[in-house]
Amino acid sequence: MWLGRRWLVVALGVVFFLCLARLGTNFVTHTPGSDPWASTIRFFSGAISPSLVDQNPSLPADADPFLSRLGDDLLRTIRYALIATSLAVPGGLLLGFFVSEQWWPRNGARVLFQLIRWPVRISLSLMRSVHELIWAIFFLSAFGDAPFSACLALALPFTGTLAKVFSELMDEQNRSPRGVITAAGGSGAQGFVATIFPMALPDMVSYALYRFECALRSSAVLGFIGVETIGLSINRSFENGFYGEVWTALYVLITTVILIEGLGHMIRQRMMSGKVRTRSSGLSESELRKAAPRDLFLRVNGVIWVVVIFMAFSIGEPLVTPMVEGQRSERISRFLTKLTPDPIAPEKSLLNWDARKEAWSDGSDQFVPWLADLWEYPGQEALINTLAMSVAAIIVAACLAILLIPWGIRTLANRNPLGLAMSRSSLPGVMGSLVRGFFVLTRAVPEYLYAFLLVGLMGPSAWPLVLALALHNVGILGRLWTEVVENQRRTIPSTILEVGGGRFQSYVAALLPMSLNRFILFFFYRWESCVREATVLGMLGVSSLGYYISIQQNFREYDDILFYTLLGAGLVVAGDLLSDFLRHRLRGENS
Amino acid sequence: MSILSVRDVSQNFGATLALSDVALDISAGEQVAVIGASGCGKTTLLRLLGLQNLPSSGQLAALGFDLSSPSRKGLREVRSRIGMLPQDLGLVPNLRVVQNVVLGRSGKRNVLGTVRDLLWPSRVEREKVFKILDRMGVGGKMYDRTDSLSGGQQQRVALARTLYQGAEVLLADEPLSSVDPARARDVLELMAGLSAEQGITLVVSLHQVALAREFFPRIIGLKKGKVLFDGKPTDEEISTLYDL
């Protein structure tokens, strides 16, 4: 291996201690006089007695009941997620198609396609690297309309992610069927439409459903910046100390996410396996056609999704609020003026060319010092804190997941591990279900929500944020890594059981070393996502880039926000490139 | 009359010489086996005959089309008359059998035509596909997902795609590579039968000398990119082929 697995583990240990030194060891910080234990106990007692009615005694008598309000918030959360995903999927498909190499001709025109590909790739990277919360801050300021801005803020980064994944899925398909089409005189585009696209379709549908699940979580998180989703209910109830209400909302959100995940799993399985026919001999073409296997579940699902998406666009609060003529352009112009770096921003409107030219000539010499000032303080410090939080979080998540997965692997956690009789106890099976259940629960709650609750309980320091990121990612890494181990060949690990070894021994001595390269691959994939999340978690009052973004948001200093956003985006792109590089190296070793 | 003509063709990929000064002519309706060890250039020769690659040097002509002055339209037109059967069959696993078969006509369609063929093939087309599939013994599987068929059935579907294409030449790259010895004979019988029945020129790459000798009147023996044998081997010559 290019670095050596042992050295990689040692390097991660060293990096973790560097992060510890940077973030400090003050895990819990509370103001003098407060009783953190009391509120923690009160908070967790809400988990066993979630509230079905309003806990606020001062609500007016004619106020909507709690459950009805919660239902409305949930529907709004789902609606925004649906609209955003239904915009992002065609956008991702189109842009993914431009980035994919599968349909390119094999002649000189490839150079032209490369020229188109790079600007598209850079735009996708930029779309993905800015968090949906920050897009929402920008769009709410520019357009004002909550539903429209919220949907756009979710759709934009999701389009970038979908396009990247779709193009990778298309590029990874077997090229032989496409070769048959071109060999028979068909064009590259025909080969793409008839072979690559149908082959990639099940994976693309499955990933789109996963993104919908992510959109649901992100839509909930938008509540923390004032958009009326379930996150706003959780925010309000928590701040008022109505923990029963918080837990009810959490249970509703978790159940919805798990249901969507389950549905996605079923659709994926159906699309992958298809239906097999048994009786077909002696039938004519038309009889065969009538009796052709059709998956009713998939068809009904397809119709339901179309209807539901149509309803999301047409029913409920209008997406765009009507405004007096000129009011919207005036608002956008004001926003763009505020977004322009202060030294070169015109006094009045950005749309006035002369004013813009004058502002540029007056302030251009101040532009670089302005950038240097922001970088010196607080940009540099915030950037390092963001990086340290993301690294610490992914290492904590990885350690937890690596310890837990031996108990959760389906092929080991049963009476007959790897097909060998072991014991009559049902304990391993129960443990397996518990561990997998823990992974499902932890990944169902968004990082921002964990962070919000943990900052409330542990006080404002970097560690609640690190823990929040780690908790969400342990669920995702747990699932991905468990699947990797379950797909390994059984011959080698089962020899350990055959000579009298136990489950844990076969995991440590065989399954873990066999799976390590893929583990590292997923580790870096999730780290890239941690970097992105860490940039916004600071909005909860901890010194990372998000903290300064939220401060400047209060003063509507959008030019400063843009600076911090671009710093964060730069970090995400750097993380993306590093993780891509490492993944390619590891993939090469896997093959 | 020669329909595939190779004159002093060499093909190299970077520093690797895959074919060296190959010269041969194949007549209409001829049945030819290309044999040789792995890496001897069999697939490269088949790809050249199918006009998939341009040779590094030499002259190549197929069905009257001279590759020394290729036009895009002409190339596509002549390719639409040549059927390729790759080693892994090149079927789209999650499409129905009928959809895979209609893709054989891609060279005679544009993108929209291909989409229409896939989603709404006409009644005439469907009946034609059914006849061909029935002839191949897999008519009852016409609307099944391709990956639900056995390996042997999939091979028949791939052949049906070539028949639907109306190919005048069939180039099959190691069609026996994933077939058990008992079924290998059936596959070759089917191919040779179709070729004789419909006058299709058949060029098949193989490893098995005995089967090549049994089914093909002409054998081309390749070694390290050079043609060492071309013709019908006598009993004395057969040991040369085993040494390839």
C-alpha cells in the first residue's frame, strides 16, 4: 500500500490529538449557577413521556392543537423536500450527462466535450460545497419568499451532488452493450440511451430516493433559520423547555425518515431483481405480451410519486408571494449591493453602471486589505477550527463504528455465524438487531439537530458539535461498513471458526483486514461531508465559520458572509479533492 | 467473392504489436475459425474485421467499404451489416429480451428511433422478433428480464439480436468461453446452421482446436500477432495448431 495501513492508523491518531489540542479538553461548559444535570435529566425524561398536547399553558384557547401544528409542520417539511428533490433530479440528470464520458464519440470531438465538461464540473463542485443553510440565508435575503427560497436552497446543492453521483454511476457501467450498438452502426448517443442509461437507472433511482431522505432532514434543519418546518417546532419547544414536545417532534421526524428509507430499500430491491416468469411455453406473441411480468408495486409507486410531486407544487401556501411591481427587483438589487465586497460596493444600487464604476475606482485599492483583514481575523482561526471539528468528528465516528459493527454484522450476529453451528443462544441475534437499530436511529436525525440539542445540554463549545457530527456519521459508517463485511467471501473468516475461534476473532483476524481498504474509502467519503456540515454548525454559537456567518447575518453584512462561505467552500473542495484522490488510489488497490 | 479483405495489416497499441503484416480474404458465406492462445491477437483481428479499429498500417475493406477513406455515414452503414457477438454477449441485463433484440437495428435508426423501438416497438417488429426468438428456442422468454435467463438462453438472445439486425457477417469473439464442454457443441451447431441457412459469413475465435476442425472448413491460426496457418488442416498439420 502507498502509505501502509498501520501508518495510516498512526497518522489518524496523531491528527486526532492535534485536533484535541486545537479544540481543547473542555467538553462541558456551563455558565456559573446553572444546573446542567437537572436540565439533562429533564430533557431525557421527555423521551419516555413525549407530549401529545401543548405544554405551553399561556397559549390562547383558539390556538391550533399541538398535534395539528406538528402535522402541518411535517407536511411542509415533506413538501419542501419533495419539490427540491423533484427539481434536483432532472437537473442532476442533465448535468450528470454532460459530465459523463460514456456517450462521447471516439474521435477528435472528445476535446470539445472535455472543454464543456470542466466548467460544468467546477460549477457542480461550487453548488455542492455551499451548505443548504447558507444558500437559504442568501435566497431568503434576495427573494424573501420562504417556500421558494427554501426549495431552491435545498435543490441547488442537491443538484450538484446528484449530478456528480449520476455521472459516476453512468461511467461505472459495463461498456460492452454500448460497444454492440456502435459495432452495429449506432451512435455513441444511441448506445448511451439504450444501454448505459437503463443499466444505471436502478442505482440512480435508489440514490435519488436516498437524496430525498437527506432533503427531508435538511428541510427540517431549515427550521433553525426561521423557515416553517418541523425544525422550527423543535427549536421553539426546546428553547421554552417543553421537552415532551421536542421528543414527539423527534419521534415523528425519525419515523418519517425511517419509513422513506424502508420504501427506498424495497424499491431498490424490486428494480434490481425484477420478476421471473415460469410458465411461458406454447403462447403466441400477443399472449406473451399480455402475460408479461409487470411489477405492480413499482408501477403504483411510480404513479403515487408523480401525483404527490404534482400536489406538492400545487397545493398549500403559494411558492412565490405576489409583490408590488418593482419590489422584487428592488429587493434583489439591494441584496446584490450588500453582497458586493464593502470597499467596492456602490452606495445605492448595483444595477446602476456608473455608480458601480465609481465605487470600483474609489475602493479597488482597499479591496485586498479588506480581504487580508478578514482572513487574519477571524477567517484563519475559524477555518482551522472547522477543519479540526470535522476531523475529530469523523475519527470518533469511525472508532465507535469499528467497535460496534462486529455485533451488528448479519452473517456473524446469529446462532450459526458464517453458516457454522455455534450456539443455541438468541443473544447474538438480539444484539445484532439492537446495533443495527442504533445505526438506523443515529443516522435518521440530522447533525444540526443533534448539535442544537447537545449545545443546549453541554454548553457552547466545539465538542457538542463534534459529538453531533460523530453521532450522525456513526450511523452511516455503521451501515456502509456492515454491508462491506457482509459482502466478503466467507472462506477465510470461517476457517477461524472451524479451528475453534470465536466471532470476534474471525472479525479481527480476517473480516476487518479484508475490508479495511473499503472502510478507508467510505471514511474519506464521510469526512468530506463532515467538513461541509462543520462549516455551518458554528451557527449554533461556536467559533467556526458558521459562527461568523450567523453574526454577520444579524447585521446583514452579506459581503462578509460571502467571504466566510467561500472559505468554507474552498475547504470542502480541498477535502473533496483529497478524498477523491485517496479513493482512487484505494480503488486501484482493490481491483 | 471476397467480402472481408485484409492486406498487410499491422496493429499496435503503444509499444505492443497486436497484429503483424496480416493478409487474408474471406468470401461471402464462408465459415472461419480463428484460433490461438490468449493474447495472440484474435480479438484485435475480429475488431478490425468489424471496422471497430483503424489499423496502424495496411489496407482493410469490408462489404465493399474501403477503410482507408472512411466517411462517418458510410462507416455506420457498413457496420449495420456486420454483427458483433462479444465474449460477454453485450446484453443489457435489466432490459426485457425483446428490447435487447430490437437494439440490433440501432445502425438503421437515430436516437429517437431507438427510444421508440425500446419503449413502443411496432406490432410488425414485435412479431418479427418473436419469430426469430422462437427459431432460437427462446420465444417464450420474449418479455422476460434478460438477467433472469440462463447463460445458454442469453447466448441465443444475443444471436437473435444479430439475426434481427440482418447482419451479412457475424463475428463472434470466443463464444464458448463461459459454456460447459457439453453445451459448446450445441452453440457451434446453432451458429454454423444459421450461417449455412441464411448465407451469413461466420468468423469465430476459439481456443478449442478439435471443435474448430469439426465445425469450420477454414481455420486461421494466429501466434503472437502473425498468421501461421490458414486453410483446412490435414492430419499432419493439426499438431501445428495445437502448438499455437
